[in-house]
Amino acid sequence: MKVSQHNRLININRVLILALTLSGLLMDGLQIGDLPCTLAVFVWLWMPLCTRLEAHMLRWIDGKHARPNRHKPLSVV
């Protein structure tokens, strides 16, 4: 399976889980307690993507602010 197909299936799965969760929460009527549950489901579904984004940003920041190597290698005479 190609990476693009795999990512598409994962995203479809996420949207389906979110839609079913929201429809289940709304079946008994909209309540204020539904908001934290909905947010928790949203964060849970997209946590791998958020973690990957965070790791990418940390690598970018570390690479941008890394000190250049000022020591020249010793030449062998």
C-alpha cells in the first residue's frame, strides 16, 4: 500500500470516528458536558500528527540554533 493511500485511510478513519462520536453525543441532546468529551476525542485522534509536528519543530529549532563547529580538525604531519 502506498504512503498516500495509507494516510488517506487513516484520515478517513479519524473523520468517521469523530463523526460517530459527535452523533452519539448529540443523540441525547446537546449538553455542556459534551464539549470536554468532544475535545478529548479530537486530541486523541490527532495526537500522532501533533507529536510528529512537535518533533519536527524541535529538530528545526535545534538545527537553526546549533553552534557551528569552530574547531578545525588537526592535520597529521
